Amino acid sequence: MTPTFDKIHLKFKLNGINFNHEELKEVAYSLVKEGELYEQIIGNFLLDWLDDKDYVMVNTSGSTGAPKSIRLSKQAMVNSSVMTGDFFGIKPGDTALHCLPSKYIAGKMMLVRAMILGLELDIVSPTTMPAYDDLVHYDFCAMVPLQLKNSLHRMANVDKVIVGGARVSKALMEDLQGLKAKVYETYGMTETVSHVAIKPLNHLRHKSNHFKLLPNISVDIDDRNCLVIEAKALTDGKVVTNDIVKMVSANEFDIVGRFDNMINSGGVKMFPEQIESKLQSQIETPFFITSEDDDDLGQRVILILESDTNELDVSIFKVLEKFEVPKLIYNIPKFVKTETGKLQRKKTLEAIKGV
């Protein structure tokens, strides 16, 4: 039987202490009144979760547009928690580490999973290098790629990690292969109440790996080849994404790139993500591919470096097709990113050009 949002699991613990519904309210009030900023955000969410409404308002990350506040059903968040628990074999009494910002859906869902599934949840500040006790055993945790990269040497006592919020680089993928912890990349968004598909990143039995849908979720593609998600337990109606995908099977897919990132240069359609993948092993500096207007081509491919210089050895472009080679290279000391660490391509380019 599926739990309901108005119940707190008897085995739920927060930072080692068991709380019922009313006690948790008092903790939430205390966090709002006396806690650090990240704790105040947690306290405010807990108060929203524990009130009489059947929904909460959640902010989107703003990675592809202006951040907005949307209404999510509490029961849908419970359903998502149960789906995640079933997929990963999470049991009441399991330990979990929460080191994500609780302002957005991924962080909020760590709290909901703990309350609904009966987890013993330890919370630490959501920094790029989470200061958790690496001698404590954790059955489950969630991180963004930068947190995972910075914690690789401290993962000996973690069993399962889900990573999302930004792309996992090839270099990080390689570093994960020696980890005892099983690491999974997630695919989802605020509108789908966190992840709807999972891809293993290490401990692979096969050479190829794809995003696999969680149970009771179906997908289709529209006339742009973008993913359309139907998840009746999570959202009303279908969620139309801007993610161009290649379907591998009815429940598996690979992401080709974002429709809104697509470059049309002289009639040739390209996806920055695919060009970036070819260049990953060639450029040590953080970079990304985008485009700018061109009188002859319509759009031209350009490369942006997070650096004090735009100098590169052009021989690295030998791995690219002729039409993929950047026509110009720009640099900027720091990329523009969202609070959750997602790259904002358009705003970074605007910052370079002083728009």
C-alpha cells in the first residue's frame, strides 16, 4: 500500500534523532528561526510539507529560462519517493546523506524520501565539497557532479550515489570506475518531481549503458525528436521536454542534446553536446560549444573557454568534422551558472559580449 503525505515513517530520523509529525514541526520552526541559511530553507520546506495543504510550491532551476514557481502535489512527491526506493532497494532504517541545496526539487526530495521511506537522514551544508563524516556508513546519497568529483577520495563508506543537475564529464566517468560505491546518473526535472530515468555509470556489466525509465513511466518523441514523458503517478498530463533523444528501446534512451542548443550552420544541424563530447579529452580547461549569428552561414560554431586566455592549439580540432570546427574562440574567467551549478550558455555568451 502506497504511503500518504500526511504520515511520517516511524523509523525516520533527522541527524540521528527520531521525530513524529508534531515534533518535526517544532524542529522546522527552530531551523527557520535559528539555523544557517541552508537550514532555514529546510525548515521552511518542512513547514510547507507538514501543513494541511496537499501541494507545495517549488522553484525550477532556471537552467534554460527564467526560474519559475510551480505547484507540485505532495502525493506525487510521495509516489516518486516510493518509486526511487523500490528501484534502489532502499529499506526503512537505511542511512542517507543530504548535501544538496533544499531550495530545488532534488534537495526537497531527499527530505521527502527520508520522511516517507523511514530513512536516517544526516544533513550537511550543501557546499561544493560536502563536509560529511566519511567514517559513517551511508546506504544512499545524492550529489551534483562537482560534489562527487570533490568527494571521490571520501566515498569508501557510501553504497549508492545518484548524481544529477549537470552533465557528468568523461573524466569523472573514468574516475568513477574504481569506486566501490555504485553511481547512477539521473534524468528528470521539477515538473516530473525529480528523476524519471536512471543510468548506471560504473560497475557496468555491458559496455553500453542508457537511461532506463522507472516503472510505470512511458515516453514518446514529438516531431522535433524531443522526449515526451507520461507519468500518471507524478504529474497531470504529459511533460514535453526540449531534450532530443535517441530511443534504444521502449524504456531506454540516450540524450542527443537540447533542442534550444541546436546549431544550424549553412544548413548543417549540429548539437553542441556531441561536439563537446569529442573535445572532452582534448581540452583540460572547462569549455562549452555554442553559436553566434553569421551573415553567410546563419549561425557559426564558437567555443567558450573558462580561462584568462582564448589560446588553444588548433590541432585538437582534428577530432572534429570540418563543419564542427569552431570559427572563433572566446574566453571568460567564470561561466555563468545557476545556483545548482547548471551552465547557462546564453547568459555566459551575453556576459562576454557585454549584452
